[in-house]
Amino acid sequence: MARDRESEDKMSDTENKPQNEIETPEDETVDAATEAATEGEVETELDPVLKLTAELDSMRDKLLRALAEAENTRRRAERDVADARSYAVSSFAKDMLDVSDNLARAMASADEDALANVPDSVKNLVEGVAMTEKALISKMERHGVKKVDPQPGDTFDPHKHQAVAQIPSDHGAGKIANVMQTGFVIADRTLRAAMVAVSSGPAAGDGDASGGTGGAGGNLDMKA
């Protein structure tokens, strides 16, 4: 009888509980599925974050590369513009070198002693040639073309001078002994190297003479 009453009490308690508070095996299964779904959603939410972070890093790297390439392009363009401005007259300047050389030869052939006894018209002609040569050099310098006129005794510069011979001279070895033709540069480039002869030092006879004197002096010392 007591057991029957306990069973009836339990049944009455169950009947008195609200429908949503009654736990069933189906409810436990639903709870487990809900927890698993929640964990899956968390994992699903983490994957897009990592994906977006990787995409952001990739875009940042591409942006930096694009900026660097744009800067390099800008610098190349500025350098090309500067070179075009500086060396645009190179071809024209080379053609004008023949004119400068002819004027220089004409002035070199004009001997002052010979000009002393010539008519004034000839003197005026020579002066006109000299003024033309100076004007030409001045105009070329205005456009960045400068004359390279080395003098005997100057140091040989392979970037501006072209050695066509090596001769003995009073100048030291490696120095310029004689100038055959002047050169020209445009900006920092050599338009035409100056043709020069490089000194090989004093003549061998000078060295032998000094050496012979020294030898005689040595013999005298030995005899003494």
C-alpha cells in the first residue's frame, strides 16, 4: 500500500509540473546537439577571422610593393628627363666640333710676326675668325658643352684624354707631354677625348750621362 502511494505521489508531482520543465530522454539529446552546434559555430567564426587576417597581410604586402614600384618609376622618369635635358644636344654638338677644329687650326696658322706686315683687311679677317671661335665656344658652353684643353705637364686622365703616343720629355712619366687635339665634355660625359702624347720620362741619354758621372765618381772614391 505504501509503495502504491509513493508512485501516486510521484505521478501527481509530474502532472503538477509545467510542461516545459519536464525532462525527457529527447530533451537530453537535444541539449547535447545544441552544445555541439554551439562549439561548431565558434570554430566556424574563427576560420573567417584567420582568413581575413591573411588577406589583409597579403593586401598590405601588395600595397607596399606597388608604392615602391611607383617610387622607382618616378625616379627613373626624373632621371630620364634630366638626361634628356642635359644630353639632347649631343648629336648637334658632335657636328659642331669640326667647325671648332677648323677655326682653331686657322688661328694656329696665324703667326703674329707674319700679321705685322699684312694689310688691315687681313688683320680684320683674322680677328673675325678669332671672335667667331670664341663665340662658338661660348654658345656651346651655354648648352653644357665645355672644352677640354690640357697643357703639357698635366696629369693624364683616361676619362678625358686619349693617349696616342708615348714620348720622352722633361715631364714626369705619366704626365702629358704634348697635345694634338683638344677635347670636349657635355655635362659629366666625355663628348670627345683630347688626343695627347704621354711622357715616358726623361730621355735615356740623360739617365746614362748622370749614371756615367756617378760611376766615375765611384771609381775616384775607390782609388782614394
